[in-house]
Amino acid sequence: MNAINQISRGNFEILINAEELSPQHQYVASVINDMAKSLGTLETMRQDFISNVSHEIQSPLTSIGGFAALLKKTDLPNEQRQKYAEIIEAESKRLSSLSDNLLKLSSLDNKIPLALQEFRLDKQLEHVALALEPQWSAKNITLEADLPKRTVCGDEDLLSQVWMNLLHNAVKFTPESGHIFVTLSFDDESTTVKIADTGVGISPDDQIHIFERFYKADKARDRSLGGNGLGLSLAKKIVELHGGSITVESEPTKGALFAISLPRQSG
């Protein structure tokens, strides 16, 4: 009874010693122990999530507060003032992105129905690539696309978020004068989109975790580039809601290739 009382109070590390019980009660004890372990795992995940969100929010808030205080100085040169204002703007956008992604993940976790409709996937990919042109053009990146005509059935807005996240990452982690390749292929059963780059690549150890929420393959580098570790998690969630899959192939310094497979009738 003491163990059950402690479990009911949130101590999920304690387990019932089934050996001390009669045979007819051992099964019940086993079920309670399994439940305690599951609750313990969920509690750890909850605490980690809160810690990660708090950290991600605190970092840009600290920057905004610090640079806002510097802007109060009356003798600040205009060039320095402009630089501080740009940092504040960038950190504000980072907070907004974090908030948007958290809301999207929350709504998807609640399994909202997909707004299924037929649309031209090739046109959507082309539009996303053009929307990001200022970023990849600024780095003199060559973007090549092979997009044959293809109509699919899916949630157009959500799938657009997938391509936006993946292409944004490709641009972010591809050095000056690099290359990005976007290809679309299909057969009678499925449609496949591949986004490859000549960027910094991802280590095998990191590939196991990159679709986890808040995971960053290189935390220092990602923080400096404004990432919050939610983009790939969001992309994976959306693809899986469509009955598809997302995989990655990569080696450090040799770029990365993300492949998204969608069934013929997604969703």
C-alpha cells in the first residue's frame, strides 16, 4: 500500500515488489508498475519540454532586453543603433516563429482533421522555392529543380509548411556558392519529393534525433542562425498525418538529402 500511495502522489520511481504478494495479486502489481514507468517517462518528457520552451523563450528575451537598454543611450552612433535595432527585430521574429510552431504542433497533436483537396504539388514546390529566393540568392546558392507536373490530394497549407521548413534549412546550412536540388518523382502508388544540399551535413548520431522536438544537431551553430529545433519535428508530424514518411541521408561536410514519400491519396 505504501508504494501505491507514493505512486499516487507522483513518485513514479518506486515500484511494487510483486514477489511479496500472493500469485493472484502479482498481475495487478505488474500492471501498476508498468503504468508507473509510463507515467514517469511522460513526466520526464513534460519537464524537458517546459525546460526547453523556457530556454528558447529566455534567450531572445534576454537579447531584446539588453539591446533595447543600449538603444536608450543618447550618444549611440546611428550605425550602432541600426545594428541593435536589427538584432531586436530578428529576435522578435524568432520568438514569433517559436510561438507559431508550438501552436501548430499543439493543434496537430490534437489530431485536427486535414483540409484535403487536390492541388499541383509541382507548382507548390516552385512557389516555395521562389519565396525563399532572397535568402539563397544572397548566398549565391544555385537552386536546381526537376518538377514534372503532379496533382496530389492533401492539406495544401500544411504541406507547404513542410517544404518551407526543409528548404529553409537547406539554405541555412549550405555555404556560399553551394547547391540545392529539389526533385519530384512519382509512380502509381506514391509521390516522392527530395531536397538535397551541399551543406555541412549531419552526423549519424544526430540523424537519430533530428526529428525530435527542440533537438539541434549543433546547438551553438543553430542558436546563432535563429533555429528553435521545431521545424523538422513539425515537418515529420505533417507528413505522417498524410500517411507518408520522411527520411534523411547525410554525412558530415557532404550535405544532406531529405526524402518525403506521400501515398497516392494522402491523408
